[in-house]
Amino acid sequence: MIKRIGLLLSLFAVALPLFAGPGIPDPPAEHPRLYLRKADIPAFRERVASPDGQRILRNLAKLGVDRTPEEEAREDRSGFRYYFRMRGLTSRAQVDAVEYLVNGDQVAARRAITGMLDSLKRTNYGFKGDMSRASGVMLMVSAIVYDWCYDQLTPEEKDAYVKEMVRVAGTMSCRYPPRRNEAVAGHGSEWMILRDMLSAAVAIYDEFPEMFNYVREMLLEDYIPLRNYTYKGLNYHQGTSYANLRLSGDFVSLWILDKIGAKNLYVPEMRQVLYDFIYRRRPDGKVLPAGDTNHTRAYPDVYPLPMMLASSYWQDPYLALEWEIKPSLEPHCMIFELLWRDFSLHGKGPQMLPLSRYSPTPFGWMIARTGWGPDSVIAEMKVNEQFYGNHQHLDGGAFQIYYKGPLAIDSGLYESVQGGYSNPNNVCYTKRTIAHNSLLVYDPGEVFECFKYMRDRQTADNDGGQRMPGIGWDTCRSLEQLQSEEYTVGKVLGHAFGPSEKQPDYTYLKGDITRAYSAKVKEVKRSFVFLNLGNRKVPAAMVIFDRVVSSDSGFKKTWLLHSIEEPDVYDGGFEVRRTLNGDSGMLHCESLLPAGAVIETVGGPGKEFWVNGVNYPADPQKNRPDEAGERGAWRVEISPATASAEDSFLNVIQIADNDCNAFSASVAIEGDGITGVIVAGRGVVFNATLSQTEKNFAMTLPRACKLLVTDLAAGKWKVACDGKVLLKAQPVSAEEGVLYLDAPAGKYTFTYGK
């Protein structure tokens, strides 16, 4: 029977490799081999008998009790979450399989085998929407029963299990044989391949190797190369709300493959991806949002499954602390705590970590903090080098600032009462550049095709923002596509923090984001400098310098900053305060360039999500009330007073408590081909075109300061003040392109030498 299934399916399949792929051996010729090996059973018995093991088993046993009729009547069975709660048979079967594995209870094995097989035969959730996740749970639990109770299965039961597993796999959105077009993002990038089908494939390999061969080929050619390229960037592309779902699938596959002897398939940087959430964590327990996000302050943002899996695999105490924020898992993943959590590992606070963190290619992101306590300022700066799509936003060049409340925010709301993934707010506002603290260049004739997102709408409103990569704004489908011209949207030109690595005075990031826009621009560069001032009253500042060259001088350029509460605009700048929801921070911004810029606010009732004359409302759902209005309602727009093809923006932001009136006035630094400013005893100098320069130049420093000079070419630089040499031959790297020095007031010369 099994051979006939394989023959039939092979008629519709692509050719399988003739030999095992490198790095992934055939599953070992023993059972168990799924999630643990035969040699692991003595240690597993001890884990099960431990207090933690008994607690987990008790919780699984409670889930194994069927719902009462009253409970069933209250449940919504239309979505996958009903099945992810694992009430009834799927939890009972796991407990029985553990009982057989640990104690050899054949009665328990028989209950698990017959119960799951009967349920599997009646499983037909279809591949519509998210219901593939429910089908995947059935595959996973069936695989556990098949592998752990293997010697209690009859030949007929093995035939039946294989037949039904293959059938159920075919009802998932990845289909069977599995499609190979969602390795990057989308539902196929999460549980379906990396946990559910991989689990089934390992379990039934002896009788039906075809499924494993398909999955192995996909892992080696599609999934693992893409992930390893991404992991080297030390970050994640699908945002803060999708890490639990999609990053977890990656880490589960790490454990599964490790247990069958496939080690070191993923690069070691995989572990460091999760550090981004440590750096994003706010004092109130939330994290700086990224990507498609739903807001609420009712509970902290937590990532228990990936943190548990990674901290235990690498014995990492920093990630273990993140697990300890909420040390419990969703029911469909509780078995993994019993199997893999390091019960002896305890968390460690981040105080010994550097305060700044850089995420290199393919991201080009930087996070800087002033500390780890309740008074910390947290700033995020983004370039975006390549665009993955799906839940990632068109936010190249964006920044966020948090201090005693969100000040410069990522605005918008992912899922609202108006709809989910394809709702007009998400497509026309939230995912778009206009919802972020970035730059707009408005070409009235530009068309934004979005038919991959909305069936009833072929184009989205013209926000003046960044282009939609892919045909119809299609999600990236492969590593090759990710590295193509179409999905390449920027380039980091310089990054550094120092002089102390642990507590840097400055954090610097510069990028070219021209390719994020259409042909309406010839050049767009943005340079950020975050300054840790070490001052209790004004703890931090950020200097942002932009150069924008449009292909038509008539295209309006706009500098954006979003806020929750209405900004106060004054001559030459504006202020944003947090006065509600227990927040008390403040942002003070001086707009120095372009001279005489027009500073306006947009927002308030009926204009919260305003795009090209249309408001796209986003009202929170009941279970995510957005109590503090973190989806935003206001923005500041700064534009040149006179149209020109070339414009520069220079904005100096200082951060303080909302009652502060002690901000330092910015002082210009003048010189040859440079733009600079001194604020709060710190000076920052940029090349006026944001290009790395080899040219000698001079400038006047009107007062003493700690000075950061950026945009310097790699080589050795001599710095003199009033004829006195301060630095004789100071090396500058191409990666950083900066010099930092204690600089007295005076006339300076900078001389380049290789």
C-alpha cells in the first residue's frame, strides 16, 4: 500500500535527488528519533520525574480533558486557534506517548495509536487561510505517536498513518508535494515545513522516505541558505509580532535536525538574532515595534518559545531572562519544554551588554540606549538594504525614539475592526513610508501597484513614499530574488559607536536609500548620530542629516516625525510631549535645514491616517485596545519653502522630561563643504553631500566640544587646530569613516593621507 502511494505521488512531483543532501543524513535506523533519540531516554525519564517535568505533564493532562458541552458552545471553531489550544485527544495522545516512552505502558501506547489514527482520518481543515496550522498540529502529534510508539504499530496501522499524513499534508497551503515558493516569508516559512512536515517525514522515513527527501531538498536549497544569509544580519525581517510564530519554526527545526545528527547547519549568528528583542525592550515591558504590529499595554511583549529554544540550545542566560518574563508556552508547543528546556539555566540581566547594537547586511539597522533602567532613552535607526516583504514595512531611513513613553513612533495598526492583512489602512498607510519617520518625495504621476495584497484594488494611494518591490508588491520568494536589483533598497555607507564599546558617547549610522524609491529620485541619503549625553535632565540627543535630489524640482520633499499626542510647532522647530497613560517624556526638535522650512502638523480626529486627501481609519479590536494610542494620530511634516531639485534637511532632537525648559541651543559649525552643529557640548560634522571625502578641508569650531567628524575616507588623517597638531596620523576605517576627539574651539584643518 505504501509503495503504491509513493508511485502515485511521484507522478506529480519534481525529480528527487539521487543521494542524500550534504549536511542532512537520513534519519537514524532506530526509534525514537523524533525530538529525542533512544540514548536520550534515561535522561528523559529523569526530566519527566523532575518537578518541572511533572508540572508540564500535569498541564498536558489537564488539556487532555475534553471540553464540556458548555465550553464547546462558547468556542469559535472557525480559526486555527481552536485547534492550537490542544483540548482533548491531541494532548492525551502526547501524554500517552510519553508514558509509553518512559514506562513502557502498552495500554497507553494503544490509546494514543488508535485515537490519533481515527482523528487523523477525519482531519480535513483545507488549505484556506490559517487553517493549515491546525492541519500541521495533527501531523506533528501523529508523528510523535508514530515514532515514540513505533514498535506497537501493526503493519496495517503504519500503512494507514502514512496514507493519512500524506493526505493531510496535501490539504495544507504548502500542498504535497510541497511547493517551494514560501521559504522567505508567508505561511510556508513557519510551522508547515520546518516543524510539521519535517516531524512527519522523520517519523515515517523507514516506510515512506519520499516526504523526508522532499523536505531535505527544500531545507538545503531554499530554507537554510536564506536563513543563514539573514542570520548574519543578526536580526529578523518579519517584525516584532511575528517572531513567536516564524522564528520559532526555525529554532524547532534546529532541534529536530540536531537530534537526527544534522548539526551545524545553521550559522552560529542564529542565536544573536534574538538579542534584538533585548535591545528593543522598553522599561514598561513592551518593545519598540517593527513590522505589522497590534498595540496594547495590557501585557508585556513576550517571546517564550524562541527564547526557550535558543537559550537552552546555547545555554544563553541573557535569552533565558527573556523566557522568564513569561515562562509558559502555547499548548501546541508545551511538549518542547518537556523535551528541550534546560531546567538548570537561569536568566541574567543585560547590564553587561554594550548599549548600542548594529545589525549588518541585509538590514543596516542600529539600536542605541542610554542604559537598561527605567530612565533609559532607546532609539532605533534603519537603513534597510534588502526587502523581504510580507509583514515588513516600506520604512527605509526610519527612526524611533522612546523615553518615558513613545515619542517618535512607528505609526499605524496592523489588524483593526476595519480588517486584517489586506485592509485599506494596512495597505495604504501602515505598511507605507508615510506611516514612518522617514522621507517622502511626491511625484503626482506615480502609481503604486498592490494587487498582490488586495483583490478588489489594483493600486494603493500615492503617499509619496518608497516603491513596492516585486510585481504588485509581491513578497520576496528566494535568496536569489532577495539579492536582486528589485529587492535591494539601500546600502549602509558608514556605521560606528564609541569610543567605549559598552557605554558609547555616540552611535552613528549612514545609508544610501535611493534604490528604495522610484526614478522620481536621483539620490536619497540619511545620516543619524545618536548622542548619549550622560545628563540627567537631557539624557540624549539625535542629529539627523539628509540629502535628497529629486528627478524633478517640482516634486515636493517631506521630512516626517510621528507622535501620539499633538506636537507644538514653534518658529524653527517643534516639540512632542507625552502627558497621558503614565508617560512623561518629551522630544524637542530644531529644524536647521532647509532654511526657512515650512513646518506643519497633520492629524487629529478624521486625519489620523491621512494619505493624499483620504483618511484610512484603524480602530482597535477589543482584545487589543491600544490604550495609549500607540498607533498614533499626529505627524510633523517639514518641507522646503521653495521648490528645488536638491535639498538638505538637518534636524537636531533633544530628549528630556516633559517639563524641561533647559534645552541647549544648537550652534552651527561652518567650513569647506561641510555641515555641522554643536548641541549640549557635542559636535557633529557631515560632508555636505554625505559622500566620504578624501579632500582636505577646513572649518571653524565656535566652542569646545567632543567632536564627531563623519564621512571621512579610509586612510590616515591629520587634524590641527590653530596650527597645533591634535592628531598626527589618525587611522580611519572604510566601515566607520569617523574621527572622535576632544576638540577646543578654533580654526581646524583636516588633511588626508593614505
